[in-house]
Amino acid sequence: MNGWLAGFQEQHAGVKASYDPVGSGTGREQFLNGAVLFAGSDKAMSTDEVARAKQRCSGSEALELPVYISPIAIAYNLPGLSAQHLNLTPPTLAKIFNGDIKTWNDPAIAADNAGVQLPSTAIVPVNRSDNSGTTENFTEYLAKAAGGAWPHEPSEKWPLQGTQSGAQTSGVVQTLQGSEGTIAYLDASQVPKGMGTVAVEVGGEFVPYSPQAAAAVVDASPAAPDATDLRLTIDIARDTTQAGAYPVVLVSYEIACSTYDKAQDADNVKALLTYIASPEGQDRAADPSVAGSAPITDSLRQKVDAAINQISGKA
């Protein structure tokens, strides 16, 4: 968002735009309460939120635009480990984060990492302490891909008590870096230097995260059952077996009204979203120094632009 706002301001110097990274749940709530003109969320709105959004938007449907595609990295703090990536299957990952696998040299980890000298260090899973779309996406992946090894429903709130945690991404990074043996899930653009990352098992092969692998799973995923021409929500194929796809991915949505009370608000939001979805905006986000995200496809951009063009103001 910082990169997008910088690029937007270059084109629209007279418009003041700001973004507060308070987390997906809080962001959606601020939008629904009318405190902000738009919101970013790593989770699509619930049925109840869709109804509330219609009230907030003067009776009009809200937009949900999938304009940011990023892998969720699973990063670990094991200095000196010889492997570039540790290979982990979905059930093994689920057992690690559920507390069932407790040391890094557990046989389940060793079985998929031949030749890697695994330490007997205790595993310390780290989760988000706040309501988080990243948590929702990660727990959805575990629930769909790991089978019975993950006995919890997908949720923005971490389902286990007494765990190591951090508030927002910055808190997770700090906790991850704080001691050896930690493992955490976080937006891939925020993995700190020196941390290893997991290659997850997909269709019998182990796939490390990359923008290309994240884009591959989005391309293989259908629209959500309740998607519309304004709410372009996607049902991510978490249990895909497609070669080269990385299913631990988040799709962030820009949420806005299709009708605003003020024409100026509508024009400003429309201009910002148009920039974000543009090839220039997507290329800026894809820059590794900005976010390293996967640009949306031209076909998806056409749908996003068509939705943005429906934004209008009453007066």
C-alpha cells in the first residue's frame, strides 16, 4: 500500500490518501462503520459483512477487488541449516503448528529432508495474536490440505491458546527473530533476512514460494460461489495438485462502495483503485523491493476495471 500510494500521489498530487495497516478484521470494520472510504483485506467479506456493506454504501453493493496476490511464506529460524528450503508436507505442517511435532529432528520432518542435519532444537510455532486475514488464509490451507492433522476450522483468530504470538506482521517478525527454533507464517514480502522458508508438498513435489507459484494457484481456482461482477471473490484451491502451484497464498481485496454520498469521494476512490489495478500499479507492487507480489492477469484486470467503472457519487 505504501508503494501504491506513492505511485498514486505522483499522478494525483492534489489528492491526500493514507492507509493504516491495522489488520484485515479491523480494516473491514472501519469501512463498515463508515470511518474510512476504502479498506484492504486479506479475507473476503462474510455474508453478514456483505449485508452491512450495502447499508454502509447507501444501499448499493460493495466492491471486492482481488488486486494483490502474494504467497504466505512459512519461515523458520534455524541458523546454519544446510538446506535452502525445508520440505514439509501439509500434515507435517499442521502437526507442527498444532503442537504435535515438537522438535526439528522429528522423524516426520527428517523423512522429507534426506541429507539435512536437523537439530534437536524445540520447535516454537508463532502465530498472529490479532484477528488476521493471513491467519484465515493459513488455517484454511491447513484445514483443506492437511486433512485430519489440523482439527480446527479456518478462522481469523488463531485457534490455540498459550502459544507464542505477535501483534500484526511486525510482531510476528520480532518473535520469529527472537529465538532459534521458531517457525511462523507471514506475507512473503516481510520475511526477514537470515530466515529459512518451507517448500510445501503439492502433488508429490515440494514447491517453494514465489510470485509465479502463487499466481499459478490463483489461475487454477474458481470464483467463489457468491461472487458477482462487483465482488470478484475467489475460492482458492488449497488442496490443488497442479505442478508448480503454491497454495499457501493470500489474495487481498480492496473493498469500496459502488455508490458514495459525495461525488468527490467516489472520484478519488475510483482514481486510486484504477491506479492499483493498472499495469503500472501492479508492476510497482511486484518489485521485490516493494512487495514481490504476483501481478494480476489481463483477464482479471478487465473484470476489475469494469467493476471500478461502476463507482459513482450521489452529489
